[in-house]
Amino acid sequence: FFVSYARKDQPFVEQLAIDLKRRSIDVWLD
Amino acid sequence: SWSRQVGRALDMCSAMILVLSPDGLESENVDDEWNYYLDNKKMIVPLLYRECRVPFRLHKLQFIDFTRQSYDTALSHLVSALHVIQQ
């Protein structure tokens, strides 16, 4: 999954990516 | 380059998680990315992270709302939606 987000939301998005990877969901963050 | 990498990733990924917030809606990159997916009929899962006015083109999509429920509850809804798409 491509994750589209604003820079200011990066801390939330990084935590989300960790939680999704733990559930075997691969995400792409730029 | 960064924009070429993003373009390649946009094409490589089969679906998008769109993080909606006032800053997200102001970002030209974010705007380009979700419009590219809609134009190419690729799937988008919008995630409402902070209250904002959702663009008209996104109204018909089902949202995962992180503003009105706990992080863990919203995350489990998101994971369910993404697992369905992955299958």
C-alpha cells in the first residue's frame, strides 16, 4: 500500500506503518 | 530522483492509504497522489486522522475514522479493510 500523507503527520504515519507491518501489511512511505 | 521514486511506487502499489488532515489537504503532492489513483481507478482507503473538510471526489469512499474512536479500534478497522483488499 502506498501511503499518501503530509509531512506534519509523519509521526502518526510512522507509528501506523510499524503497526501495519506487525500485522503483515506492507506499506510504502516516501 | 525523489519524484521518480514516488511515481514508481505509485504504479507499483495496488492501493493507497490516504491520511486526511488539514495539512494533508493543503499538500499539493498528496492532492496529486490521490487524484492519480482515482483517475486510474485504483483503490483508496481514506483515513481521517484529523478533522478536515473532505474533498467532494472522496465523499463516496468509506473512511476509517481515527478522530472519533481509539487508535486501537480504528487500527483494527483499517487492518480489516486492508486485508480484504489484499485478498
